[in-house]
Amino acid sequence: MAPSRGCGGKNFYDTLYGSLVYHLSDFVTMSLTLEQVHRIAHLARIEVDEAEARRTLGQLNEIFSLIETMQAVDTQGVEPMAHAQELAQRLRPDCVTENDQLALRAAFQAIAPEAEAGLYLVPKVIE
């Protein structure tokens, strides 16, 4: 994850090392070549033919273009958020709400393939 430039234009690295830190986006536009796509596929041990490599190149360059567009947005003074909406999750109390637990359990276990002593029996998966 790239460091944020919010909070007064400083990020962790600016604070740690001073203002001599340069960001890649300040110097280079991001795009890949067909050679680089083949190299990435080789490193990932993925076999790609020429047509698929060209499609992937176009898709990756579109993603990089979107990243460049988002990096161009001025975020100075914008506080980081954990979620896009400031909502609190409503939680219910963790308590039993059914009155007749034993009858419900017996009804559900009656249709289960195997049950014993109030427990559902399942096949052994890991030896």
C-alpha cells in the first residue's frame, strides 16, 4: 500500500526522513511493456500466449492509468477513513430468543443424516 499524502501533505516517510523523500509518481508515469508482462508471467509461472499477453498489457496499463488519476487528486487536509461511510454497526444482544430449544433441536436433528446426544455427526475430513 502506498503511503498516504494526507494530513498536511506529510506521510510516514516524510516525517521519518524529512522532505528529501521523492515519490515514484513524481518522476515516472506507470506503464508496462510487452516484455515486462512476459517477465511477470514467467516469474509467476503462468503460461501466456502472445494474444493473452497483449490483452493483459492493455488491462494492466488501464489500471496504472487509473492509479495515476487517483494520485493526482489533492488530498491535503483530508482525514483518512476506515470506511467510506461513517456508520456504526448495530449489534443485537447475544441471548437465546427461542423458548422451546429442546423441541427445536429434536426437530432439526430428526431430519439430519446422523445425530447423537444432541450433536450432529459429520464424516471425518482430516486424518
